[in-house]
Amino acid sequence: MSQPILVVALNLRGRASPQTWELLSVGRRLADASKSPLVAVLAGGGPEAARELVERGADRVLWTDDDRLQELNEELHAQAVLQAAAKENPAAVLLPSNVAGRSLACRLAVKLGAGLAMDVSEIEAAGQVKRGAYSGNLVADVEFQAPVRVLTVTAMLFAPAARQAGRSGEVQELKFAPGPTRTEFKSFQAEEAGEIDLGSAERIVSGGRGVGGKDKFSAIRELAHALGAAVGASRAAVDSGWIPYRHQVGLTGRTVRPKLYVACGISGQIQHLAGMSGANAIVAINTDPECPMMQQATVAVAGDMFELIPLIVAEVKKRKGAAVAA
């Protein structure tokens, strides 16, 4: 049997990373192609969380719920994963492409003498991967000479692994024995933006260069509020200083996979389309009926967004009111 594929499941503050299920989906495909087992290392979680990893595709789970792993400590988490890697000798290690995953991946690659690729968008069973380069203007093909690959996988590009109740697999406790560290966790303070998180939103309303200014983004926010959606933006809007970077959708921002994506005044540059093309339905509002976003859209509305958005908001509120009355 070939070397296993190892998925790192980070369980911080008692919550699994939503991207863990996507990693299991990718890992399962790679494991099946190479006829090797899919192993998950659960850092900071117990046997119940381990069972869910099995039900979502892992053949074997090594878990430890050591209290020191409840908050991110790169040194300690790296030690836990390295302990699992020493036991399993994986061909590839998959992590999420978030702050924790990228930071941890660097440490693992050095310690394992592995090849490293960040923000991977495609993975081939033969070992080659694709990732964005030069701010998303190019897609690079990456080949590995090292026997082990450490990869951080871009969020929202792969469907999450479905849960199969009763699926069988092996669950083992990892006897975590950490060595000395030079870092210590002090505190965690969540951002209180009062907004729906872009990465996990089912509905997103985004504005682009066509919005025309920072103050005019209030129309985008109003529509998002009416729909119960997150607020997104194109790179042009962010670069113009109209909205913070955390709202940017695209290869150089956040990759999203909502059920509904409403693009207002966004022409549809290739790096933006790559970041939201996984949406189930796309509604585009633009004065240019020939722009790429309008061609990509499920529903394309040619017109002035500042005339259309108030009408849409009024209709949404009317229907919501009727639904409540009923």
C-alpha cells in the first residue's frame, strides 16, 4: 500500500475549521487515486470529533485533546502533527489556506524536509499542483522533487466531504508528548465587525469599480442587509480605498462558494471570476451587457445599479413582510 495522505484538522477553541471538510474531500480523492489510506490528525479535539472525521472520509484518525492545543500555538501544533507524521510517513500533508494553516505549513515543511506549496487551487494525483502567482495574474504549475509534499489548499474551491453516518474507520488517541517551546498563548480577541463572514456566507453582494466611490458603497450594504448577505468587493474597489481588504473576493482576496452571488458594477476580471465562479447562482447588475461578468451570470441585468438596487431592496422587504404576516 502506498504512503498515506495526511489531513491536518485544526480544532481551535472547541470548533473545527469549516475547511476541514473540504480538505477531507481533496484528500479522499488523492488517497483513492493512489490506493493509499486517508489519515487525519486532530489537534485539539476528542473522540467524538474524531468520529465525524471518519464519517466524512478518513480511514484513520489520530486525535489528541490536550488543553494546550485549544488555541493556536505553532510550535505545539507542529509537534503534534510531526508526531503523527513520524507514525504514518505520509506522501502529502494537507492544511487549510488560512493564517493558522499557512504558518503551520512552513514549520512542517522545514521539519519534514518537504516541498511546500501555498494556496493551491488544483492537485493532481501524480504530484503536480497549480497555484496563483503574481497576484493572481498567472497560474503556476508546481512540481516536487522532495518525497513529501506540504500543501495549503485554497478555501471554497472544493466541495466539502459529505457525512456518512455509520462509516467505519480507525480512531486512535495520539499520546502527545510536547517538548519545550519558546512561545506562549496569551489571549484571543475576535473581530467584532457586526458583519457576516465572507468565507462562509451563503449569500454575497459585491461591488466593483462601477460603484464609483466609498460613500456609494452604502447601496451595496443596504442590499446585502436586506438579503441577509455578506458584503464583498472587487480588487479595484479595495485598491481604491473604498472598502477594507477583508471584503475582497478573488485569487488575491477570498475565494467564496455561496448559493447566491450578486455582482454590482463588476466587469469580471479573470482573478475575480476565479474567486467566485463556484457560486450556485450569479446575478450581475452592470451598464455594460458585454462585460465578462454579465456573460458568466445566471441572471444578467443591464442598467444603473443605483436605480435598480432601491427597487430590489423594496421588493425584498415587501416579500419578507408578507412572509412574516402569513
